[in-house]
Amino acid sequence: MLKIGVIGCGAIGRDHIRRLRNLVPGATVAACSDYFRESAEKTAQQYDISHIFDTGEELIGSGEVDAVLIASSDTSHAGYVLESLKQGKPVFCEKPLAQTSADCEKIIEAELALGKRLVQVGFMRRYDPGYREMKRIVESGELGNPLMIHASHRNMHQPQGLTSEMGVSNIAIHELDICRWLLGDEYKNGQVLKVRQSSYSVKGYDNPQIVLLETGTGCRIDVEVQLSDGYGYDIQCQVVCEKGTISLPDPYAVVTRSDAGRSVPILTDWSQRFIQAYDIELNEWVRAVENNSCNGPGAWDGYAACVAADTLNRSRNTGRFMEIQMMRKPDLYDVC
Amino acid sequence: MLKIGVIGCGAIGRDHIRRLRNLVPGATVAACSDYFRESAEKTAQQYDISHIFDTGEELIGSGEVDAVLIASSDTSHAGYVLESLKQGKPVFCEKPLAQTSADCEKIIEAELALGKRLVQVGFMRRYDPGYREMKRIVESGELGNPLMIHASHRNMHQPQGLTSEMGVSNIAIHELDICRWLLGDEYKNGQVLKVRQSSYSVKGYDNPQIVLLETGTGCRIDVEVQLSDGYGYDIQCQVVCEKGTISLPDPYAVVTRSDAGRSVPILTDWSQRFIQAYDIELNEWVRAVENNSCNGPGAWDGYAACVAADTLNRSRNTGRFMEIQMMRKPDLYDVC
Amino acid sequence: MLKIGVIGCGAIGRDHIRRLRNLVPGATVAACSDYFRESAEKTAQQYDISHIFDTGEELIGSGEVDAVLIASSDTSHAGYVLESLKQGKPVFCEKPLAQTSADCEKIIEAELALGKRLVQVGFMRRYDPGYREMKRIVESGELGNPLMIHASHRNMHQPQGLTSEMGVSNIAIHELDICRWLLGDEYKNGQVLKVRQSSYSVKGYDNPQIVLLETGTGCRIDVEVQLSDGYGYDIQCQVVCEKGTISLPDPYAVVTRSDAGRSVPILTDWSQRFIQAYDIELNEWVRAVENNSCNGPGAWDGYAACVAADTLNRSRNTGRFMEIQMMRKPDLYDVC
Amino acid sequence: MLKIGVIGCGAIGRDHIRRLRNLVPGATVAACSDYFRESAEKTAQQYDISHIFDTGEELIGSGEVDAVLIASSDTSHAGYVLESLKQGKPVFCEKPLAQTSADCEKIIEAELALGKRLVQVGFMRRYDPGYREMKRIVESGELGNPLMIHASHRNMHQPQGLTSEMGVSNIAIHELDICRWLLGDEYKNGQVLKVRQSSYSVKGYDNPQIVLLETGTGCRIDVEVQLSDGYGYDIQCQVVCEKGTISLPDPYAVVTRSDAGRSVPILTDWSQRFIQAYDIELNEWVRAVENNSCNGPGAWDGYAACVAADTLNRSRNTGRFMEIQMMRKPDLYDVC
């Protein structure tokens, strides 16, 4: 039974705890901690968790914890990941891996020093059956080489304080990961475009915005990013290959004919859209840890997304594509 | 220039006149008549029609009229068709051809006596590109033999006085024609089923009802018939063949994502659903008359639909399939 | 940790064992048995199962087993269910519950004697998110009363020895359950229709066939049943209500544009279609057993489907609807 | 009866002649001409056209011709349009209006001198019921302001000699017109992006390429342009508004379930995609000429598309958005 310690008992942390309890045999949530002790206590009580720690560091160091799951605030991620590596414990870190490329590089160095991959980043879309099938088709070559990706990432309600930069580094970050993964390619150039401001969005922040990327092989990617689209949570992705296109489907949902229209519901928040992907993700992570292996997005993937986001945010208002400069990829990350 | 006389200046009659004027070169509406003279006068004025006749018979007999289009009340159809045949003039008759099988037989006899097909019945769905493509695929054999048809004919608002029987003889009549045509087969048995009454329909009349048919080769057909479906005018048809199915598409209409749903509008009345089919129908009819030929649904098709409707209405409440008995098909109707 | 004993180590049994192991925390497969001892041994080895029994009865009686899962041959179901009830153990039985209505009645009597529901039948479609949403909409009343269901159950390959009767009692049995459940209504009449024989089906057996049903409130149901449809495993279901229709969606699958067509793949066998439903089903069953409660389809539902199937098979070739006669529903089954 | 003279008897010219004959009452093709006299003669014979002229100029000047339709080679358009204006005759010119902005300006000046709009440009998509409905929704304001357009223009086979520049000026020209029209806005900036070259396209030419545009109000437009997409002729367009999106539908086409897939055919060349739009376009043009009015895309629209195309082609390989500079819009073009 793998004993997991969860750092961060907010909505996402509790959702992962529920998931580990109800859907992932072979794992138990042995410990939790939160910046607000009360929140950790409530969670521990609700889910029968034996150990509560005042700090993430204590949780990571405890003998009660075999592996760590980080669902705390974004700014704390890098520190907890580094601490987990110091303790030699497998760690699952919600995205983003770190706030800066520099912090990502430190994590990579720590892993390289260990000579072993222990970090997984929570890019759950890679576990969605739709994206997986898209990748399978791209890689099969049956439609020829991929040439372009057209994507949209639309949210219904703009969270308080979510700046223009975070629209890229926290929202479009999922596309920054999934497009690399679908194409099996790294980014070369990028640019963020300003768009006519929606009157439904918070003043002073760019919404919508468009992310443009070019990969090493010349593939072009456009991602529409909306923080308050006025109608729902809607994720679209189309890979255009030499002999055809492949599109992510809308979720499985009943079709109604009523009131002079044929309609299919669209989700209004993100929590249900990739719920199956989250389930598979944690299940496969626990299996991998059990087998002392790794198969998910790792520190390198967290780094790549972070470098792209940084560069894109710097390109804003320049009217130019900016070069996305990454370090050479260490061999450790070629394996899985 | 083909001089056409139109009998009946109600909504359908005027729509055909507009169509002949605006979309069918080579034809002119030379005369019109209506049970209410005032209606004919108004129409004549609106569309610059030179001759108004007090009766359909006078219009048919006039030297100003080369061909006749009948859009008057259902009960008057058979009489005007017979009169047109007496005058040896091509006649386009809105469905139904006649109210009884006996009247249809008289029309067939009259055509047989002329030794020439002059009658076309307004089964416009045969001109819809969707049904045409369905027929093409069925006949190509690429999906094997047809085995079943599932169809729905749903109207939004039940017209005053439209009885249970008329739900079959005036509404489902389109399916009675199109299914024979799609399958290239005649009916053997039929039955109407009563369904739980919709509270939105007129009391005392059966709505919805289900029509079941079996063809000579054993194909099964089910047609859901609704007179007040609560949401729109919706026509669905699926042919199930040995190796696959073919479905009539929903009409060409924009897809909207808004208000937590992806939706496509559904029409609320019948007038627009097959408007392209009506356009093609009249255009091809005029071309055929010009060439002294025929290529549309004729008296035999009007008769076949009428016999099926009669039998189905007699089967109501018997709980049994009833044999659909037709006369032997005269050779005249094998040609086209 | 709930100790489950699995009877039957064929494809379905092994799939359930895998599921219990990988996706259902709180349960362990403690024992297994099979008609072929070798099959049980292989399975035990593959999945680390401690106890193998020569007979289902021994397994059911063992102190190592808290709850029983039956996935053996159809003819053995009723006996194992009765034995489980004798031992007072919760039992999950793959459909059908029994081969005859009489055996179903014995099971109901045994449960009534216990005064407690212990039996769940494997009608997994009730756990599919699509059917669940359909039921939610029907019950919400937002579209008015349900009036009709149009359904298709199409299989690609006809299993050896699957007779016309089994097309109803083993294949359409899923629709016999799901339609009752969607409508919240019992069947009153039923009839099976013969259809033009597909040349791709086994000679001597009826394929396709059409099942017609009428419920107590007068709702009409038609189910197309195909054992070798020539193209895929395809399940369709539409509930027609007074103010609109609700349709089961096709599974979540990528959309490809290639080779002059826009296409979505259709599964070629049943095993993947309701895989999520199977996962939820077993998970919820284990939760219910843990809580000493029940929430799934029970003995009454197994009985209702069995009576309908029997009657339908007797109606074959009569050309008439036959009355579906059920015993009065015991209060025990009103609760859940 | 409006007497039309057609210049250019190639595929498009003959198709328009057929259309005028078969679908547009009130017009007659009175004359034709072609660079190859033989081609004009053949066409005249096939369609019973009385007058053949050696040159477009003679045709335009003839008393037999009331209105001119130009379907000759692109380079000849501007000259014939100017000649028609000189003769004060209404002229329908296939796109492009001219090869250079300078020539478009000459045409505008000529129309301004006449003080009357006589020129219509063949941007037939404005007559497509799908685009029309999209515009209606945008203008209704029900989805708020438009913010972005995502479009794809994909052709199956790259015509010989179609250069990278022509991909913009002759292919994407339709999007350059339709996007302005949908948004009711002019372009401010534009850029063409190079994309990884498809191995199925002609070497040396850019295929695919991406057109980026920004309008005066800050709307962003991206158009994927493919000359050999490997699968079909596929036109996609989505307008993203503040409260939702509106998408152009795929054409009306039957849905087939066969061979492990649900599929809808995609056209393989452009000729059928907007055939209904072409029909409506010519019909409305003849009605407008009859009424001495105008309601279609005019010289200003031809100019706007031309300026955008020129600027886009100059931006190629600069990596920058380039300003799209237009003259002030004369009042004459505000009316319709």
C-alpha cells in the first residue's frame, strides 16, 4: 500500500484525495498539510487521514510518507518539489512545476544529480482518451506529417486577479504542454497577440488573447485564450496533417431536440471536462511509483512549458515573434 | 414559353406562382382561378397574370393554358386531374392525388386510355438532395440490400380539424411515397399504432401515432407521426442496409456555441424544409413538359400512397397488420 | 476490505477481477472458481487470488468470501444466486438473472423471505453517463411526459449458436431493462417482428428482428436488433417526450477529416462501449455492500426483463401483440 | 427581358450561362465572346446564343447587350469593367476585380464620375445561406461584439502555376472579402506566415500558409490556406463573439454508418460547395439590374480585398504585421 502525503487541501487537493480513496486501489492518503492548519484538519477528518503536518517540509520528511502530491499554491510548488527530491521521494506536482524557468532548471539539476526521474507534473490532458487518440493518429503517420494546430481554451468566468500574463502561464499552459506532446516537437518562436477586448472581461487585463507558436520543424500553432467567454468551458483542438485533420471531440453528452433547436450541453466550469483524465492520471502515477518507473510528463515537460510561457509573455506588445530558448535536453529525459 | 394555369391561389398556390416566376425560366403563369374569385384576382394582380377563370374547368379548357398546376383543396384534386386528362394537358397535382383509391384508379384508367403519362404528383421530397443521395446509395448496392427504414415526421402545430386519419393520409403520405421510392418496393402489410396521447395535442385525435409497414421483400418500416411535437418541424429518415445505415441530414444551418450549449436551429414550420426540393421539382417538371416527357412521381405513385393510407387507417385499433391490396401495375408506369 | 468471490473466470469474469483490482479500492478478490478448474487456477495466478474452489457452492459457503460475483454461464446464474441468498451474502449476478421467469420468481421469494435486498443484476447501462442524463431529463419533466422510445442494438458479428430467441433474451435484454428504467414504467404488451433476412447473418435465425413494446401508460417502444450488421457495434436510443427528444450520444471519439470524408470511428465489439459504466457499476456496488445498502438493478428488474423476453419470444410469428403478465410488485422493491 | 453579354466562355463562363438559362427568369444570354473564338462559337451553339463577338470591347459596345458578365482571365477583368462603365452598362465581374489596387482605384474613380454604382464583384459566398445567417447573428448583437474569426480554406489539388502569392490573392481572397463583410469592419494590419511545407504540395510554393489580419476595432482573424490538403475541398469559418461562437456548417449531406465509422462526405472540388450561392447571386443581380439598383459586393469591396491581398503578400517573410492602407471610403459606397 503506497502511503501518499498531500500538500495543499484546497479544492484540487481534496479532489485528488477523494480520487485516491475511491478510485485508486493500492494507495492510501497517509498524511496531509495546508498553509491553513484548520483546512488540513477538516480534510483529515473527512477522509480519515492519520497524520497532519504543519509544513510541507515536515510532511515530505516523514517516515509515514512514501510519495508526495503537491496541490498547494503555485508559488510553493518548486520548493516542495526540490525538497521531495532531496528526500528521494516520488512527487506528483500540479501544474505549473515552477514560476520561473530558473526554478525548473534547479529541479532538473536535482533530478540529474539523483540520476533518476522522480517528478511528475499534472498535465492531465495527456491522459484524456481524445488527446491520446489524436496522438496515436499523428504518430501512426496515416495522415502524413502534422503541419498546424488550431486550439481554443475558453473559460466562462475570469477568476479574480488573473492577469494577462497568467492567461498564458496558468491557463494556456495546458496547450503549451499538449501541443508539444501531440507534435513530438519543441518550440522555436512565439508571440502573444492582443485582441479586441471583450466587454465581459475584467478591465486592464487582455482577454481574449491569441498565442502563436512555431516549432522546430516549422509547424504553426494558434491558441485562442479566453478567460470569460460568456458561454461555457470549451476546449477545442485540431491537428492539421498533410492528408487530413484530427479534432478533439466535445465531451460525451446527450443530444436534445427541443424548443426549435438541436442542442448538446457545454460544461460551465473546468472541473468535469477532464475528470476521466484525472482519474487515469493518478491511477497510472501510483502504478508507476509502485513499479519504480515513470511514464508521465516530467520535469523536462514542466520546464518546456514554463520557458514557452515566459517567452510569450515577454513578446506581448512587441508585434514580433520571439525566440524560445531552451537548454539542451539531458539524456535522462529521452527515456520516458 | 410554357403557359401554365394555376388552380388554387392559397398559400401553396401562390408560392408555386412565385417560384415559376422567379426561378423557372421558360414558363409563364398565364391564368389562375380560385374557389374565392377575390383570391384569384388579388393573386393575378400581384403576379401580373393575364387571365382569371371562375372555375378550374374553364381554366383547364382555355386555349391560354398549356399545362395545369393544381393547388386547390384536397377534395377537388381528382376532378381537376381527370378534366386535365380529358383535355390532354400535362398536369401537376399537389398531393394527395385523390381522396380515395377508387378515384386514383379512375385517373390511372384515363391515362391508360390516353396511352401517355400526363400526371405528376407533388411528392417534392424525391427532389431533395438528401433523399436523392440516400436513394443513390441504396441503389448502388454498396451497403447491400435495404432491410428497414426508421422515420419520423414531426410537426409543431396541429392544424384545426386535422383528424387521426389525416395524420396518415395527409401528413405521413410523404413517408408513404418516399419509403416506396427509396426501397424500390411495394407495401404488403400495414398497421397504425396508438401511442400515449401527448397533452399538447387536440383531444379526441391520435397524436402521436406510429405507422408500421412491411414491403414485398420483407423490409420493415416504422414512421413516427406527430402533429404537435412541442419543438419544431423535424423530418428524420434512416435506411438500414445489410452493411450500414444512411440517414437524412438535418438542414444546412449554422452551429452556435452559447449559453452553455452547442446548438443548431430546427425549423418551426414545414415551408422552408424542402424549399430547394420544391424549386427543383417545378423546374424539372417544366423541362419535362417542354420535352414531352415525364420523370417525376405519377398517377401510379399517387395511387400507391393512397391505397396504403386507406389500409393503414382501416387497421387502426385492430391490433393486427392488414394486407395492402393494389391492382397490378400497368406497363405504362414501368417506364418512368 | 470487502472479500469478493468470483464464480466464472471467462472473459467477463476476468475483466471484472481486473476492474476490482485496479479501479475499486476497498475490495479484494479473495476467491475464484470455474467449471474448468484450470481456468480458475490460471486466473488466480495472474491476479494473486488466494483461494480456488472447485464449485461455486463451495466458494459461496466459504468464510473467505463476504460477497459473490457471478460471471459463469447463463444457465448457472439462478442456482448460484439462490445459494448466495441462502448464505445471506450480497451477490452481483451478470445478466440474465435466470433463464426462466419461474426461476426469477424463486429468487424474489427467497429475497422476500430474507426481508432484505441482496441481489444486484449486471445491467450496467444504468451506470452509463449518457443513459443517466437521459433519465434525469425524463424525470425532471422539463420535456413533458415520455411518449416513445426508438432504439437500435446492433452487433457486428453473430456469435455461433445465438438463436433468434437469444437475440431477444440475451441481446435485446439490455433494452428491455433500460427502457423500463428510463420510463419508470412496466410493459403491458409486446411483439417481435420478422424482417427481411440479411445475407450476412446465419441462415435459419432471424436477423434483424424488431421488438415492439407498449407500457402501462401507453408509451411505445421499438428496438431494432441486429446480430451481424456489417459495420460495427452501435447502440442508439432516443426518448421522445411531449416537448422534445433526448438521444444517447455516440461515444467520445476524435473526428477525422480525410479521404473526402468527415468521420468518427464506430466500435467493432461491445467490450469498450460501456467500459466506464462497468467501472462505475462495480465501484458503486462495492460501496453499497460496504454500507449494507443497495442502489442498483435488483431481482425485480431481472424478473421484469425475463418476463418481457419470454413473452416476446412467444409472440414471434403470431402477428399480434401479446400481453406481458407480471406478478404484483412486492413492497421490498419499491424502496430502491 | 434583360439581354446579357458574357465575356469568357471557359468553365465558369459556361456555368453562368447555364445558370442564367435554367434558373434565372427575365434574363437572356444575348451575346458571348472569348479569347479563343472557337470556344465562343461552341458555347453559342450549345446555348442558342445569337451573337458572337471577337472582342470583349465589341460585346460591351453592342446594342444587343444590356448588361455584361465578365468571366474571362483575371488579367483582363479591370479593362472590361472600365469599358462597361464607359458604356454605362451594369457589369458583373468574377473575382478578382483587378490585379492591382491601382486598377481598382481607377474603377472606383470611374464609378464616382458616373455617380452611380454599376459594378458587382463575384464574391458569391455572401449569398450562401450559412454565411448570411452568420452575418445576421453578428449584426443582431445577440452574442455581443465579434472578437475573432478562425477560418480555413482548403483545396484538394494545387492548380499548375498557382504561386504562393496567388494563394492569397486568388484563393484566400474569398476570406478577405467575407471576413470584412461578416464583421462590418476594415483591415488595419496583416501578415502571412510560412508553415512547415506539405510534401504533397508543389515545391517552391508556400503551402500551407496562414493569413493573420487585424481590423480597425481590433478583431483578429486567422485563415489557414491550403492548396493541396490531401483530402477535399473544405471551407470552415467561426466567428467568436463576446457571448458565443457561430460556425459555418458543413454542406447538407447524408450521414452513413458503415465500415466501423460514421461518416459524412466532403466535396473534392469547389464547384458544388457554393452552387446555391451562385444561383442566388445571379438571380439577385438580375433583379437588381432590372430595378436599376444594386445590393451586392461592389467596386469598393473588390478594392478592399485587393489592397489586403497586396499588403499580405508584401508582408511575407518579414515576420511583422504590415499596415493595410486604404483610401477614404467615398460616400457612394455607404449606401449599399
